[in-house]
Amino acid sequence: MSTSKARGKRPAHTAFDDFTLSDVLGESSDFSTQSLSKDGRRTHVQTQPVELPSPLKKKRRHDVSFFADVGDGFEYVFDDLAAPPAPIQQSSGRGVKPRAKRYLSSDWPLRAWEPLQDEYLAEFIRQEGRGDVCTTHCPTCPPDTPHETPRFRCMDCMIPDLFCQDCCVRAHSRNPLDRIERWDGTKFKRTSLKDMGLRIQLGHRHGEACETPIAAHKKFLVIHTNGIHNVAVDFCGCVDESIVGLRRQQLLQRSWYPATHKEPQTCTTFRALELFHVMTLQGKVTTYDFYTGLEKLTTKSGLVKVKDRYKAFMRTMRQWRHLVMLKRGGWGNDGDRLVAETKPGELAVVCPACPQPGVNLPASWESASGEERFLYILYIAIDACFRLKRRLVSSEKKDPGLGTGWSYFTEDPPFRKYLLSVTDQKEMSTCSGLAALDYANTKFLRGYGSTGVGLGVCARHEFVQRNGAADLQRGERYANMDYTLASLLRHHHRRLRKFFSYDICCQWSKYLASRLKELPNAIRLDLILKLVTFVIPKLHIYGHKLPCQLNFSLNFTAGAARTNGEGIERPWANIGPVATSTREMGPGSRHDTLDDHWGHWNWEKLTGLGALLKKRLLRAIPERNFQRGSLVTFTENQAEHVGEWMAMVQAFEADNTQPNPYELPKSGVTENDLRLKFVQEEAADEAGGRLPIHNVSPSAFVIAGLDLEEQGRRIKVAVAAHKGESSKHSASVIEKRTKLSHYLARFRKVQAALADVPVVQGVGTLAENIPLFLPSALSGELRASGCYKGVDGIELRLRDAQCRNALEEIHHYLHVKSRFWTYKGSQVRHQGATTRARDLMNRNDEKIRMQAEKYAAAWEAKWALVGEEKVEWHRLDPKKDLRCMDGVEDRAVVSERKRRGRKRERGEGATEQDVSEGVGEGQRRKDPTGEGRRTISWIWMGTDTSSATTSEAVLKGLRVEWCKAWARTRRWTEEILLLREEMRRVPISLRHKAEWWRSRRTPTGFKGTHAEGAAAYAMRQAELYSDLAEQFETLWAPIRDLEVVEGEEIVKAGAADASPDSEDEDELVGPEEGAEASAEAAAAGDDDVDDGVDEEEAEQNEEEEEGSVGELDD
């Protein structure tokens, strides 16, 4: 009998399926339904049989169940293969591509491993004993010597053999920190090489004996990657210390770092320090967690007392990271200066893609033409983070920084001296609701030595700038941020053109030049304003008023390319997990820690520039081509006006005091304008001899009716929003209804003269529900026969003004709502403040609803008066149309769903509120639509709909849209040119750095092994930078060689293989889009100019927000 085996593969079907009677009439399938109880703690399951009506369905279910029940190894055997196989029917027509083989071990690796649990567990248990090794004699003892019973094994060596004590000690003279176990007859028990007699001799080569060894402290401890060890150490005493070195030097030569330079009793191995350094930089592991983990490796039960060396380890680690920064900064290869002579910013990792005159710019960069000037712009983004607080513990005297001012933080003494002369910030803004101005002088001050950190980065590549960080003492005061900016600008060429991106740039930029002149001499800066452009990040700009959105937008600013300004948020997301540790540190330790993490951040950015710039260029080329094609079509259709529009754009870019081409001028009359006009018309009629039929004019009558309608609307909104309130509120509502009833009675008297309308009032009808019977509420016949001539026309004009006014008010209150959400999410803490903020938001929502009802009533009246086809305004759908321009409500909903998701992960279950709000599984999924594809409600479109000026308004709207299309194309074109320039700069900068290292190969005054080590390290660093430059050039080679086909730039064959289609991340992350992020998250562009941040950037924002601990404040 032949057998055939398959590795978990489903049997292939032939063209014919055979059914047996049991296949057709098999048991019914069970169908289960589950429901969650209201308290979220119980699950109700109901099971009922469901017959399978179709033999095919029955057969399919049988196959699936057979496949799911495959046994060990996921192999199955066909025993009955005597019958010949059924012939395979070849279907005519198109062939079917065979599916790739699928194996259970790759599709469901845990399911494949699950049957092997017993086998793996048995091997675990086997290692608790001696196993299959020789237990009678030591494998390394000479055959002709007496055999000692082998009882010792090493937990860290790969060989599991048992050794005798002497052989084990000899074998570990090169590995004195391995963990040893001793067999006591029934089990293994931990011991140490020190107890077994191993002594470590320093000051000599391995195997050499010392004539006069000097024993170290009997409780000498060494911290290693596998635990904390008691070791017996002998220092050399037979040779002069000037030859073998001091005791601390003897330890350092063995890669053991002493905790103190005098009579050391504790050391940490270089490997342990390297491990923790990488773990804390990459994983943000705290010193306490790492050291506690080493203690657990030493003794998991706690029965053995381990001497506490936590403080010694912290002190050692702080020195280590400082020395590593000095070494990487080239200070170990400088024989002319001492470490104390380090200049500000010398140890920082510098961005190789940013312009550096004398390094990566052509000699003629200052005389570049107007079209090329943007290629040599320095883009700087600054912001503050209030999560990086520091409690009021320790002091500069007790805890000085080892290198504060040498890399990213400003020099501390002059900065502190400058702060003594600073008073409270007086420049407050009425534009933005961001906390930078709201709490400039009082931000969480009590109990903190520092309330946060102000930071500057290059906006395009997010490198933290040299001396670009400074502490905040109160809030985000101009004084601190000015000092931060001036401190980092001293490292850049004065005549470079600069973009400054800041979320409150509209206010901060005022008088900035004069404030910079008042700074200390060391950083005092005479800013050339003609070379500076102020902008607001693309996501933050929606918290500003419309003039700021037009004048400080990166989308409309020449030379901005596709810079978004939100890159400053990503360093905050990265450094966020460190905040809980640095909060409790002294000032010096905190500065050293943050400098170290920012150095790692910059290095990661540097090594990732190759992939980043390539990815941006591959995305920019097709997008530029698409935008250019759209612009060409738009221009052809509006050829007669394009010249005028282009001249307007050029005039605005040359002088921003000229009319803004991206702004749609407001037009149309307001309600107050119409009221004045009606009074003037009626006065003219009386002067002409036309006497009114009543002392109340028709316009005054309609205006009075609209006022009564407004009062009734206010009462309705107040009642709906305050159900179940106190008796005081109820009394206030009754009082308002009484006044409204009095006004209605007077209105009816005038109505009887101007409109012959039969009025029947129901008994018990509330005053706000009594119909007014204005002309729009009457039928056409009644208006024609019963209304005074012209009253309906007056109402029509007033209703049009009502639509306009209501829409403007909705704009205003939605802007307020957006600022409320931003403020509440980042600044409000604790229950009391949250409740007050929620009350303010509810009051603002009431005003939005009232204006929406006013607009809806005006629209319905216009529809009744002239018909829907003649109503220029859109019908308002409150559920769909009342949205903030920046989509802040969507981000708030996402944030709330994430909060509930975390509750479910903790097993807290669904709450009644979750059920009532309909948070289902489908709603919890990530929304794949990014900011670049989000649609803006029509209420923000800004089109003028006044019937008297329709053609002019449409022309102005076309002008704005054409200018935006032109700006989109211009920004994408700039992006491509700028990316190519950055690709040119990076290899030049890296090779310049390589040459710098080569120049330090032979430092002055170094001799012997010291000189050899310096030369080796310099050449290794030079090779590293040269290899990076070569790697980047190889990576970019396929996309640098482009062809033009019918006006379209395409990538040559071969470059498509490097396309990042499967990659989601881009240059912007934050925390707001689904980021928060950001938004991206934020940290880490737009498809439509007004969108602000594109879909790719929004995805990256969300990814980084999920990787960070909470959102960081603005």
C-alpha cells in the first residue's frame, strides 16, 4: 500500500466532487449568538441548530473541519488509493493561476507549535538535572591523574558538561563573571567562582603571576550583564604605578569601570554599560528598572542579600554617557585642548542636509537668482514641551551638569543670569487659544524648578539644534523662546535666508528683532528681517483666526516647498517616556540625560536620511505632475483672467502688505445694514408724500417679528440645554416667557393693520411655540391678498441677511470650539478643571445650535417666499455640516474611543455610556482616510451668494481657487528641487566629516598605545561617514536619473524596484490624526492646499503617537 504525505496542505479538489448519503444528511450545524450584559461583566450565549440546505455547503463544511483537525506534525495519510484518480476536467478559456503552497507552520505558527508544548517543557525540566553528560569523571582532567567527581557547570557557557572544581576555575580565568552551579546530590545550587578559589590579577597579562599582589576589598562587587558578582581582585604591587597605572586605570584596562576613583570597591563592566545605554536610548528603560533586573538575575527569590549598588551604578552610567559623547565628538582625538575647553555645541550631531556655508554650499550661494534662493533657506521650528518638568529638588551646586552647553542645552550660568533680568511677559494674544500665550507666566509653577523645555529643530529633517534647548521657569514666555532661538542661530551663517515656524508666530514675531538685540552679548543677534519669513505649522494654524491662516500659511509662502512645520512635535513624542524619570532628577543630571537622548535622536535621523529623502522624492514627482496638469487645464479655461491673477500673486509675494490673492473678500449686507437702509427708504417715501397706514413701518414690523422669533429660539435652546435644573433657572425661563407674551400681544396689534391674517391661539401654548405668521408662513394667496405691499420683499431681504450673519456666527463659535478642544486636551488636568472646561464647551455648543436654528429658519422662509431653486444658500444639515475646519471633533472621538479601548484591554468591559453612544466594533477601527482626503464642510467654502453680485463673487472665488492651484504646483515643484539639493548636500557633508576625522588621526602629544587607539578610532569614524555617503548615493542613483516623456518626469527602469509603495511612514508624525500626533503625531503636506497635512503624514502621526506615552503639550 502506498502512502502520500503533505505538510498541513489542504487536499486539492478535482473537477468532480463525490457525495455520499452521510455527506448530504449529516448532522446539523450549531449557530451561536452572544450578547453582552449592560454592566459589561457577563456574556449571554444562545445556541440553536441550523440545517444546511445545500449538499455543497455540507461538503464544504466537512472539508474545513477535516483540515482544522489535522493531528501531530500536521501531516495526513491517504490509505485508500487503490482506485484510479478521477480525470481532471480542463476548462476551456482563460487559465487559472495556481495558488502558492500554504503551510500551517507559516500561517499559524503558534497553532503549529501548540502540540509541541510537552516536548519543549520536557527539555526545560531536563536542564534542571545533570542531563546526558558524564557524571563519573571530569572531561578535562588528564587521564593519568586521580579523578575528582565533576559537580560544577556554567550557566553562561554553551557546553553543559560537568567539571571538577579546579578545572572549572582554570577554564573561567578568562570569563570570571560567569554564573556557576554546583550539584549537591539531588539538585543544582548557585555558587560563585570567588568561593571556588578564583582570583583575578590586574596589571599583568593573562597567565602572568604578580610577585606582590595587593588584594582589593573583600566585598568587591562587579555589575555585569548577567547579574551582580562578588569577585576576588588583586591589584599589581610589584611594578611602579607609573608603569602599570593606578588602581582605577588597572580596572579600566580590563573594561571594568570603577564607581569611584579612590579605593574602588564596585565596578561595572563596559558591556553592561553599553547594554543599558542602548536599552535606555532605544527603549527608554530607566536606571532603576535595569538595575533591579540585574538584581533579579542574581537572586530571584531574594533569599540571598545583594549589596545595594544602585547609586553607584547611576553615578557610573552618568559618567559613561558623558565620556561616550566626548569620544564621539572627537574630543578623545584632540591633543591641543583639555575637555574643559569644549566650546558650546561642539558635541552635537549636526544635520548634513541643512545648508552649511563653507561645507556643503556652492561658493556663489549668496548671489543665487530669485528662482534658486529658496534652495539655500534654513528652516527652523521651535516649540515648548510642558511634560519635561523638573521638580524643585537638588540644585546646580549639588548636581552640576557634566557637559551642559556642550551639545543641545544652552550654557546654564549665563542663561540663569539673564532670567534674573526678565519680568513677566506682557504681550498677550487675542488670536490663538494655545497654551503658549494662555499660561505664559503661570504655567504649573508651584513645586517645580522647571516647567518644561523650549526646543529648536530643523523643520525639514528634525535634528535638534546645537544649543537649541532651554528650560522654562513659568510658561512659554517670549524671553525663554527668544533666548533659545538666538542661542541656536549663533551656529548658523548670518546671511542665510531663514524660515521660523512656531505655533504662535503671528504674535511672537512682533518686535522679535528688537527683543533679540536686548539679549546677553554672547548670543545677541541683529536679525536681518528681510531674510526671515515667519510661518505657523500646518496643523496648528487651524487654531488661529482667518487672517493668520492666510498670512502665515506654509501652503501659500514662496520657498516653503512641502515643509509642514510639525516635525518639532516628533522629538516630544520620542522623549516623552523619559519625562517620568527626568522629573525627579537634579538639574545637572536631567540636562545630561536629555542631551544624551537627543544625541541618539539626531544620529538615528542622520542614518535614516537616505531612505527619507528617497521616499519624499518618489512621492513628490507624481504629485507635482498631477498638480501641474490640473493647473494647466484650469489656466486654459480662465486664460483671460490668469494674467491679472498672476500679477496679484507676484505682488503679494514681493510685499505682503499688498492684497492677499488667497483671501476671498467678504461681500453682502448684514442685518444692521438692511435695517438702516429700510429706515432711509421709508423716510424718503414720507418725504415724497407716501403716508404709512400705521405708525409702525412695514420694515419695523418685520424686524420686530424676527426679533420675537429670535427670543423664542433662545428660550427653546435654554430649556433644552438645562433640563432638570434648579428652581432659579425655571423662574428665569418663566420670566422670559412672560415678557415674550407681552411683546406678542403688541405685535398682534400692528399685524392686524399690515397683514390681514386670522390668528387663532391654542390654549396653554407656550410663548416660544406661538406662530408669528410672518409673510413666509402664509400661502401665496394670503400673501397676495392679505399683506401690505412690499412686506414679503422686506422679509426676503432680511432673511438673506440672517443667513449670512448666522453663518458668520457659526464660523466664530466653531473656531472657539476648535480652540476649546486643543486647550482642554493639552492643558486641562484634574476633575475640577475638566468639569469647568466641559461647562464652557457646552455653553459654546448651545450658541452653535442657536445660530444653526436661526440659519435653518431663515432658509425655510426664503424657500417659502421664492422657491428652492431661487435660494442661493445651501440647506444646512446640523449632523453633517456643523464641523470645525480642522476636524478637531473627529480627533476627539478617536481619542475617546482609544480611551475606551484601553479600558477593554484592562478587562473593565463596556459601560452603559459606551453602549448608549453606540461604540461598536466597526466604529473602533482605524479610519484609513487621512487629512489629505478629508472633506471640508461647505460652510467654510466662503463663496459669496448674494444675488446682486453673483458673477463678481464667482470670479473672485475662481481667482482664489486658481491661486491655490498655482501655489500647490509651485510648492511641489519647490519640493522636488529642494530634495535634489538636499541629496547633493548630504554626501558632501558626510565626506567633509570623514576628512575631519582623518585630520585627527595623529593628535599632538599622544604616544604608544594611546596614539594607536586614537588613530584606530579616527579611521573607524572616517570610514563610517564615508560608507554612509556611498550608501546614500547608491540608494539615490536610480531616482536621480530621470527622463521627460510628454512633459512628465518618470523614473527609469530599475528605480521602481525601490519604490516605497508598501511603506506607510512619511516625514510628519503627530498625534492628532487618529495622532495624535498626533499627531503625528505629529511627529510627523496636503493634497488640497487648505487641508494642511496629507494622508501619508497623518498615518505616520498615528504610528508615533501609539509608540509614545501620552500626548505632549503645546
